[in-house]
Amino acid sequence: MRYLSTLLTSLFITLILIGGFNWFIDPFGMYWSPQIKGINIIKPEAETRSRITKAYRVNDIQPHVLIVGNSRVEMGLDPKHDIFEGKRVYNQGMPGARLSMQIDYALDVIENVPSLEKIILGIDFLDFLIDPNELNEQLNSNKTHQPYHDRLLSKSNSPIDYSLNSLKEKQSLIFSLDALSASLKTIFNQKPNISTINQLGFNTADSYKDIIKNEGVNALFKQKLTWLNDRTKQDIWIIVTDNNFPFSPKFEQLGHLIKASNEKNIELTIFINPYHVSYLHTLKDNGYWNKFNHWKMTLVEYLAMIKNETTLWDFSSTNRFTREHAPITKVNETMAWFWEPAHYRKEFGNYLLDTMFIDKASNDFAKQLTKENTNKIITKENNELLLSEPSWKTLKSQLY
């Protein structure tokens, strides 16, 4: 009996020591315990659990401004930008998250953060495309909104299930071998050019620097454009159906966010993320350019239909930023505005924020889309893309 008591006590002490160690190192950026240079300031493992940590950290921050989207906004929009001075800002961008998950997380913040005043939502064309089979399934199902993520689903069904699920998620970030392994990796990876997610949810994207130093932007461009080629060549994606149901459920998901924002008097600004011109040409090469433009027109029509005051900015135009020369043949040469065709740098993100909230005027790289100007803007874009065709052919020959 004494042996069993000693064993249980030892196990308990060991568990407490492991938990305390993991709490202090905080590899996933959940608790933000004291930060010590060379020990735990850089958190390379935080990216692996961001969908968990960002669900809870936002409640700790109690932001006035919430940034929503995928990895593009996570790496591109800095919560510490000067325009946010005096405001608490949290970047809830989540890599690889579907539009439904992005919006469900934002809806949860709207419900639980009374200080929230503004939402900035970055959207992408591919996030609105839908498999016809998926569309038919959704149209034939109950149209009542159901949260996409299990954590939020449990909250809507049972507060007890939600509490238990939350406890399970949080303890796994401390009392687990996985957390211990992540803590050790964190200690041994306090190095330059390692990506980390800071306390405000922003991803520094520093790992790109190491890739560029060793392989150049060639590797990044080839990887992203190959992925885009594979995705668009499936040729099973659609935006709208027919006259009986002109908007896909993706727009309905957007509508939930607009409605919730309006009900709480939260200012909602939506913008189309910028892409390097090579990304746009790849869409065109695979027959998606007209669909891309159709999507923009559908967005404008949808916002007009629901009669709201949401502002829609388009940063996806062909301009001096998106036409930036890509040093494909050189190693260790970074670009000023892009990491690769789909992800823009914080420096470009600063221009986006300035335009939306300081200048607030159309310029050569951004436009507010309205029913009155969208067709004209698209026509101009068609011409601009044609003019950049020769440089795209040169770039493509260097890549492939």
C-alpha cells in the first residue's frame, strides 16, 4: 500500500513538473508566461495549434478590432500598425481554414467580446468555390446555420459539452507528451528566420527568409503556382447555380457575419486579397479568369441584395505592386511586397490598411467595388493583364 502511495505521489509530482515546464515555455502561445530571450520568445510550434489557441486568446485580448481570414492576413496585416493606436487588435487569420471556419470563429468573438468595434475580413476567390456535389448536399439539407468547428458546435448544443471540450483542449497544451516535445523544440529553435505567432495573433513569416536564403524565391513560386495549377485543373468548381438559387452557400456564410455585425453595430470592412500577377495569369491559363471576375460581380450583387453598409475593397488588380519583378534566377534576394504569388508581406499589408482606413480613396492599386463601377474596373483589368502577358511568359519559362 505504501509502495502504491509513493508511486502515485511520484506520478503526480512528475505531472505537475511537466505541466509547469510546458506552461513556462508555452510552445503554442496559449498562456504567454514570462518571455526570456533565447528560451521561449520565438514559438515555432505555435503554428501547429493556432486553431485552438486563437479561439481562446482572442477572449483574453478582448479586442476592439478583429482581423479575419486565412494565412494571407495572418502574415500580411500587422495588429501593431499605427492606424490602430489606442485600440486592442487581434489577428485571427488561420492558415488553411475554410471560409465557414473563419466566419464561425468571428461570430464567436462577436458574441463573447463586447468591446469589439470593427472587423476586417480578407477574402479569397478559391474560398468561395464549391464542388457541385457539396452544393447539392447543402441545398437539400437544413439551412439553419450550424457551426463548422466542433468546439463551436458543442457550445451551441450544450454548455457542459463546450466546457468539457475547452478543458480538454487547454490541458492538452500543457499536460501531454506532445506539449513536452513542442517545449523542447521551442528551446532548441530560438534562432533567426524562424516563424512565430506573437501575442496578437500575427505570424512573422520569418521562415520564408531561410528558404529564400538557401533556395531563392524560385522554390516558393514554383510550389505555390504548381498547387494553384493542380487545384484549378480539377474543373469541378462553381460559384453560382441557377436563377432559382443565384448565390452559393458560401455567400450565405458571409451573410451570417454581415447580419451579426449589423446587429451589434460592428463596422465590417471586406477586402479581396492581393495576388502577384503570376497568380492571376495562372488562373487565366486554366480558364478561371472569367470566373474570377464573375465572382467579383456576384459579391457586389450579393452585398447590394442584402442592403448593408459593408465596404468591399479590391486589391487584386494588376498594378505596380502586383507586377513586382520576381528574382527567380537569384538566390538570397527577397521581394519588397510578396513572399510568393499568394502571400504578401507586412509592408504591402500596411498599404492596404492605410488605403482602407486613412486615404479611403480609389487609387492605382485599390478600388471600392460598387454596382456602378465593377464592370468598368473588370474591363480595365482585362486590358492590364494582357499587357503583362510577355513578362509572364518569361517568368514561366524560368520556372518550368
